Amino acid sequence: MNSKKTLLILAGGLGTRYKGLKQIDGMLENGSPILEYSIYDALEAGFNKVIIVINRMVPRSYIERLEHISKIKKFELKWIFQDMEKFIACDRIISSREKPWGTGHAVLCAKEVIEEPFIMINADDFYGKEAYQLAAKEIHSKHISSSQFELIAYPVESTLSENGTVSRGICTLDSEGYLLNIEEQTSIRKEKGTIIYTENEKDIEINSQTLVSMNFFIFHPEIFPYLEIYFNEFIASNPLPTQEFYIPSAVQKMIHEEKVKVRVKASPSQWIGITYAEDKILLKNYLEKQIEQHRYPKDVWN
């Protein structure tokens, strides 16, 4: 196992609800999207290799921008396209498919360029400096292995949007803090001061401090063979054109098959994300305050 500390950023989504490529949408006048703040925080925490999974709609101008930054800041940067046909048997017809295959497939696409423990994050989520520092500590302490991964999770209350419902993976833990189950719910919102989701036409209340997955995992490369097996099983099930192969589902299956244990740690950082275009102003205001407090320079790369 080499000494690289790797950050894998999933940026292959289509941003349907955001109505645009939010992965590369600049937040402030400096033009930096969220993923650049993630890279900045990861570099400060000691990471030195960045892999970004993207779709073909990302303009060449942005790729060149970040490649220029990587040369100046001296970190390794690799781009991976999440093409539809990757890991698909050549005799399978996928012409009716429009959406990407999902986060599990996105991680699998990075199989050939990762040989070390790595962080996996979403491009459109702001996780906070301390989360990367915690992840670096866990990797350095060799807490990540072929039989143990980690998930840095956030209280559900801090992950809601004022502009609509959100999808979150609700975590159930055992007495030692290991993950038992991630239950994906797609209609989480706050109503009259209470956090609820709807299942089978019934509203169910969630405690505000319940930890949820925001896709901040720390993986060992041993995950890749399992992802490939599970993805092949997913494809063999003839999924509907809108169904996706999600990374939490793959992790859940590994836990169920006793292939791995996943320790869950509560993040010491504030999470902010952009689900809807209207969410952007909240992150913009937050970053401006962070700059005022000298936690970030006005121009991230200056």
C-alpha cells in the first residue's frame, strides 16, 4: 500500500433539480465551485491525489482550469469519465438509458487509478475542513482496512433544504458505533418544527440528531471487486431506465454478507449542500462569512 492520500470526487451527475452543471458552478466571484473548496480542505489535511469522476458535458475549459491549479499547487489530478458502457457486457443493449448508472458505478469507474485507502465525496456537497482532517487521521492511524471502512455522517437537521424535500441515508448503528443499516429516504423535510419523511403514505418523524449519510466514506481499495460483482448483478436484474446503482446499497450488501464493518463517526464540521438552485445563496453567504473569519482566502488558489 503506497503513501498517497486520495480524494475521489463524484461529479458525474446531471443536476436535474438544480437545472445545470452545479458541479462546476462558481459560488463566489473567484469562480470556484464547491469541489474546489473540497480539494482545498483536503490538501490542507495532507491529501495529495485527486480523482474526479465526470460526465462528458463538463467543458474542456474547466478541465484545463483545474489542471492548471494542480500544477501550481503540486497535487496529482486524474479525470475519469463515467461513460454508460463502462463495466457493461458488450452484448447488452443500453440505448434506452439516459441517466448515469449512479454513485456505485461512479466509484467503480475509478478502479484502475486507486490502490490506496481513499475518501469518496459528492462534488456538490460542502463538508467542512474538520471532516477532512478527521479522515486523514483515520487513514494515517491505519483504521481503514480491507475489512473496515468508515463513514463520516451528519445530523439530519443540518442537511435539510428550505426549498424542497431531500434524499438522505438514515443510519442505524450498533452499540459500538458500527453501521447496521442505511435506509434511503427520498422525502425528508421539516414541517412545523418536526423532521419527517413519508413512507407508504404515512408520515414518520425523525430525531433531529439522527445521523445520515452524505456520501463521505473512507474506503479501502478492496471495495472495487465487490462493486464490480454487485454492479453486474444490478445490470442482470434488468433495471428500469431510472434505477441507479447506489454506493450505500453496495456498502449495505457488504455489511450484510459480513465482508466489512463500517465505523460511523459524527462529523465535527458544518455540512452545506446544493440540491436546488435556490440553495446556492445559503452556501454563498456561509462561504463569505468563512472568508471574513480567515478560514479561506478570498481567492481559494491565490
